[in-house]
Amino acid sequence: MTSEDNTIWDKLQTIPREVLYLLMIISMIIPLLSPLGLPIPISPQTRTLYDSLDTLQPGDVFVQFVDYSAGSMSFHEPGFIAITYKAVNKGAKLVMLSSSVEGPMMYEIVINKIKPFLDSAGYVYGEDYVYLGYTAGEETALAAIASNIRSVYTTDQYGTPLDDITLMQSVNNHEDFTMLISYTMGSPESFVRQFNTQYGVTTHIHCGEMMTPTILPFWASGQITGLLNGGVGAAEMEVLVGRPGDAVKLTDVYSFSNLIVFAFLIIGNIGFIMKGRMKE
Amino acid sequence: MSTKIVRRTIPLIITFIVGMLMIGEWFFNVASIDQVAESVRQWGVLVSAFAMGLGSVNIVIRNLRRIEKREGTDWLYAIWLLIVFFGFVGIGVGMGSASSQYQYIYNTILQPLSGTMYPATLFFLCSAIYRTFRIRSYQALLFVATGAVILVANAPVVAATFPLLVATKAWIMDVELTAAYRAILIGIGLGTIMLGFRVIFGLEQTHLGREEGD
Amino acid sequence: MISTDPSIWIMAFFTIAITTLAFRDNPAAKFAEHTFLAAQAGNFVVMAWRNINQIGISGLAKGSIIMLIPLLFGVALYTRYSKRYIWVSRYPTALMVGIGTGVTVRGFVEFQFTQQIVDTFKPMNSFNNVFFVVTVVVCLVYFVYSLTPQNPAIAKPLGYISTAGRYLMMMAFGASMANTVITRVGQYAGRIMFLLYDWLGLG
């Protein structure tokens, strides 16, 4: 390499990736050890979800698709906890199920975290909430659940026949669902197609931020009533229900990590632009 | 019966019949169609469950071959892979997926692995952003500038200091991005419907595999 | 206080091992990768078995002979590993593809066309609404590949509109890229939280 190729502008474009990775990791560690506690503005998408949950009446059936995986647990779990807390406060009955293969294990982890407020609200498994487990088939399974839940579920996750479960004796298909939400990193559109488009069931989605661009047009048209935008949305929901938790801590991470990525973007381009000007 | 009819035509007819049944159920409110469609959907769910095992069988076959070849240290990893695989299957099927034993191995082994594997792509993403997102044109400038605004506006420490950035981000997401993606979705929708009907009417046969098998 | 739970240490090991994959390939990362592949494949089989048992085998045991059909179809899927009988696997594949395609396509017109187009008709009484409608139309023009008018009086403006559509889409893709970064940051931060709080006992 000649001295012409080794200017500061070249160095700016060739920072070793190990340095970048370490900076990313450090940018996450600092805010988690020393939270900033900054205010979180509430987006209209989260507000519509919260307002919709506010319309739940005691005895309404709120269906929750626990479709997230370990990879997105960091924001889906806090969102699930906040929303379930709100639904329980409104006295809604909870029917939980999964169309994603890691869903059952995610449920087993999160149930321990929501059990305290389920118990203090007097919720009993089988009467007020139930978990049906996983069903294969993706959108085919969703269509089957919408038309007849017993065509894909004969027992709950623990082997109890549906007809022996008090709550499920009055839940057969979409007509019995007051509203539903899917916590997914997969295909949120399939839920909207099978439940809202065909039967008009109020549908909410909690997806990762990277899915939000493709889902926003459906929220704008009203096909999706409430939309939680990944970790940011989960933090907003935690604030709205008055239970700041892990998602609020995540927003502090965004403060640092997003700026690090922004810095990478700018530094790389400064080097590129100045190198180009030098050649001129 | 001709080989081609049994091996190709009848599967295409099956695709057509069940596809049209699903579409007919949507548009016609006839109890008998609904009943048949419900049963067929149940079959679809059951067959999908069988399909989930296909990848696993593939993994077992490939790793048995690696053990057979004994190249370098590869075969040792293959042995470990098969031990873990059959361990999970044995405990999960034998004791049930709701058992505390299965939950323990899931939480200890699969959950941290699954929870790190996809998020770790963050590092590759950051490296790609740093090395390849160069402003070589006005389009690239728009791309980088919009991305930068969204990144920075999602940092609460900046959002609290520059509320104008938050408003800009909201405008970009709620107006510009929604409109552009709506157009993209309409375009994708056209393509999906065309492809869907081509599959149902047998004009698209890629799902049946190569013709040499006939 | 650092954790003394062996399972927490195993989880921490796997988390760090997979992270090191981003830096360079190493035996620990390879070990973790193989473990992940095996565990994921095993989990798939376990979940699949539950469904097969619940819907198919239990149904058959209760006297529903017709469940033999999907059960046989399901088993037939595995003939794809036989060079001689691979064609048999086309039957269950055809069934799944037909159902999946029908179920998806049937709602598409209303889901991704009608309702989207109806919502695009906004009252043109604000800058945002005008910009919104213009953006949708301009971006749609970009996708009209088959229209190549010979008359330059039409072709040239159409070209400009199409270019404007491309610029607007690049803005949307930039925002999308940023959202992808934010998602991955949020996801990985969860692992850092585990390492700091559950493993090292900090905070």
C-alpha cells in the first residue's frame, strides 16, 4: 500500500470489524448497567391498540397467538406481559395458542412471569385462561382455527380434552372471539387475511420493527386495529399500562446502539466522499 | 393407467380441486362445501405436521454420511449432533413437550442458541452498513439520509433533545413509507394472485419437481 | 452475585459461543452451531408428533377411519427419499400446495387490493394526504413495465414519474433498513441483559 492509499480517509473506511463489533457490545452494556430513564413518546399505533383493549368487557374472549421465538423474546415477552395485564384488568378471558414451533416453550417461560397477576386477579386455569399448544400448518391452520377450533385442537397443551375445559365449552370459532393479537416475527398478514378480512375479527399485531414497514399500510387502512412496533412499541405499552419493565430498559439501549450504527454510516461515507474529492 | 397420468396429472387435479374448494368456500355460503372444506383443511394441517419431519430426516442422513466419511474432526461434530437430536426427540416424544424435563433441556440448550443465532446477525448487518452503504448517487443519498433519521430519532436521548426529529420520523413512517409500501404491496398482490391461480390451474408445476421422475 | 446455577452457565456458554461466530470461526462456535441445528430439528419433530397424535392417531383411535387418508398422505411425503417412488410424494405435496394456495389467494383481492385502494382515496385537503396519494400513484407507475408508449410526449413524462417513484421507494427502503437494525439491536440486547443480569448478577 502506498502513502497515497493510506490517508486518514482510507483508514476511516477500513476500521477492523472487531472494533465495530466491540463498540456495539459496549454500547449495549453501558445503558443496561446505568439506565437513563428518558421519556418515551407514545405512537398512534400503540395508542389504538391500548384504546381497543380498553373496550374489552368482563367475559370477552381475547385470543393471543404466542408465536414469537427465543430470538425476539426480548421485546415480544414484555409486550405480551403488558397486554395480558391490561386484558386481565378488564376481566377478559384469555385463549392462548401458537402457530409457531417455539411458541409452547415461550409460553412456559412467560406464564411464570404473569402468574402473579393472574392469581391476584383470581384467574383460574381452564375457567379464565387456557393454553392450547402448537398447531402445524401456518395459514391453513389459521383458516381452520377461524372456522372451527376443534378441527385442529382436541386437547389443550396438557392433554385435557377441550370439552372438559370450562372456558372452551363456549369457544368454537371466530364468532366467539372478541379480538385477537399475534406476537409474531413471521407473517402477520396471514392473521389479518384469515380473521379480519374474512370474518371482521378485530386483529392486533405485535411484530418486530423490521416487519412494520410492510404492515403499516394495513394499520393505516384499519385492517389492523392496533400495532406494536417491536421493542419500541412494547416499551410504549408498558408505560401506558403503568408497568415499566424490560422493554423500557431496551429503549435505553437504542439510545446508544442506534447512534453507534449512525456513526458507522457517517464515518464510512465521510471517508468515501473525501477520498473521492482527493482524486478529483 | 398411463404413468404420466398417475405421476403428474392426478396430483395436478388434486391441487385444482382442493384449491377451488378453498376459494369456493369463501365465496359461496353452502353448508356442505363448508363441511368438506373444513375436513380437507384438517387434513392439510396433519400433512403439514408430517412435513415438519422432512428436514430432520435430511439432517440425520447427511450426518450419518459425515460419520461414515470420517473427514478431519467433522464426524465428531456429527456424532454430537445426532446425540442431541435423538435426545430431544426421545425426551420430547417419550415424556411429552409439556414435561418439566423437556422444558429444562429446551430452556438450557435451544433457547439461548435460538435467542442468539438470529440476533447475532446484527454484527454482520453493522459491518455491511459500514462497508457498503456509500453515497454514490442521489438515490443512495436519500436511502442513507432516511435511514439515518429513523435510527437517530429512535434513540430516546436524541428524541428528547430534538422533538423535530421525532416529528420527521413519524411523518416518514406514517406518510411516505406507508404510501410507498402500499404501492409495493399492491404490486406484490397482483403477482401473488397470478401465481396462485397458475398453481391451482396447473400452469405452474414446480411444486411437483422435475419431469424426469415420470 | 455471579450465578452458581449450572444451567445458567450452559446458557451463557452457548450465547457467547454463537456471538464469537461473528468474529471468526472457532471450535466453540462450531459446537454451538451443531447443537442448535440438532436441538431445533429435534424440537420440530417433537411438535410435529404432538399434532399427528392429537389430530390423526387420536382421531383414528376414536373410530374416524377417514383420518387414514391424511395419515397415509403424510407418510407418503417420505417417499421423496426414494429415487424409485419419489413420485408418490407429489400427492401430499399437491394437497398441501392446493390448500395453502387456495386459503391464501381467496382473501387476497380484498385484503391487498380493495381495502388498500379504498383507503388511498383520501380527501385532498392537506399536504400529507396529497403527498400520500401522489406517492402511491407515482410508485405504482414505476411497476408498469409493459407500458412503453412510442409517443415521446407520453414516454418522457412517464419516465420522470417512474424515476420519482424510484426515489420515493429508496426513502422507504432506507427507513426499512433502519428498522431492521433496530430490531436486531433489540433482539441482541436481550442476550446482553441475560448475561449481565442472570449470569453475572449485575443490576
